[in-house]
Amino acid sequence: MLSGRVPDLSAMLLLCAVDRTGSLSAAAHEMGYSQQAASSRMRSLESQIGAELVRRSPTGSQLTQTGRLVAGWAKDVLGAAERMDFGITALHERRAARLRVAASLTTSAHLVPGWLVELHRSQLRINQRPTDVELITGNSEKVISAVRSEKAAIGFIETPELPKDLKHRVIGYDELVVVVSPEHPWARRRSGITLEQLARTPLIAREPGSGTRRALELILADALPGLERATPAVELSTESAITAAIGGGLAPGVLSRLSVADDLALGRLSAVRVRDHDLTRPLAAIWRTGRYPSQGPGRDLVAIAASVEKAA
């Protein structure tokens, strides 16, 4: 739950515009506000945060030290909002879709929006009309099915079992992390747990067909052949439901670090080290035929995804 001190996006945009232009009047003009409206908005923002953010002078406006700090945070939030905007637009685009992309739930929530933003920007840089993208989401099994049936030209999956009848390119790797509620005994175990302990523990799991679940199953089967693994404590189909159940103390779970980064940073969940094994899985792009995806935005998107993940 956010406190009442968190400003809305338009206030963040105004603060960042003042930082960029060095002038409240220039920022007001850029955002379509009157000078009076911008000044009123800034005073409201300072009152909401409880600190002076902008120091005004006859030569312009400069952010205070606190203002620069808040503007830095605001830029992170605005970047996330931009990625969300592109993701939602792609999710609901139906009328003139030129590129259909299917993505597993983890990649569609945490990676694909950023890749789409970069595709859009790269096309604008060369004066090319941005591609309309339709985003289809589901678990890895459903993504593979969508590409096979030509409902999607490109798919992004997170399972080690890459389909032999489709072409693929590994674009990066994702870390799986064991997470528990802060009150769970494992949270206080500095030495971590063994892979066998993990295998024998009933976990909160994704549904069959999930890349996250299948990746863990394959890791356990490869490292501990013949070991009878515990059945899941419960199966849930969304990351939010799983994190809520883990945080509530129902049972441990294994999720992508991407999906639990905020929960770990805010102390809502605790990560548990598996001391004798590395839990990673490949992130892959898939398509139907050819050594590379067909020339065009699909190939460009795969290249962007690979370059972004390599840089990360």
C-alpha cells in the first residue's frame, strides 16, 4: 500500500521537465500548463512531499538537493510507466496488428514492454512508421502452441525444453530464486538449504505448462535422479497469487528473480540460498522456419531482446 506522499505521474513529469529545462515557465509551456497552473501544481507537490523541491530566481528555476533526489526517483517511475503503456497498448492492439508476439507470463510482465519501447524508438530514429504489435500472453506451453499454429510470428519462452520443430535463439538467462515469508525458518538459515531439501518440500507452484515450474522440475530431475519429489502444496496460475500465498506463510516457492525483486527489496519476501546448485534457465525467442526470423520487425525485436539481456 502506497503512502499519501507518492505523487501522481503528471506531477512527476512536471518536476522532471523543470529539471531538464531549468525553468518553471518552460516546463509549463512544454506540458501545456499556464504559468500560474504550473506554479500551483509545484506548490502542491512540495506540500505533498513535505520539502522544497524547486528554488526560484529571476534567472530561472533550479531543483534543490531534495528536488534532484525526488526527480531521480520519478524518472525510474516514469520509465516503468512508459514500458507499461507500451505493454498495454500492444496487449489490446487488434485492428491493424502487423506483428503478433506471444510471450510467457514472466517475460511479458518484466521484459517485453522494455523491448517494445526500444523497437519503437529505433524505428522512429530512422523515420520508420512504428510497428503495431499485438501481444499474446500465456505460459510457455501456450506460447509454443501459438507459434506452431501461426497465431504468433515470434514467441518468448523461459523453459529449458526448447521445441525441436521450431527455430530458436537463446537471448539470455533468468535466475530462479527460492522465496519464503520473512517468518519462515528458512529465512533465518544463513547457510541456505540443499537441493534435496528443496525437492522434498511441498512448494507453492505454477500450473503445469508453466516455464518456471518445468525449469525447476528438469533441474531437480537432472541433479537428483530417482528422488521422489514432494507434490506441490498448491498450484496457482499467476505470479501475484503465488507471491501473496508465499508472503502469507503458506509454503515456500520458486520464482523468477525478476518477478520478486520488489518484494525482496521491500522485505515482503526473503530469498533462500540453494548452496549446492545454480538455479538458472534460458530465455529464448522462437519462430517457425528459417535460420533467423523473417526480415522485418520480428527479427529486429529478437535482436533487441538479445542485446538488452546481454547488456544486463
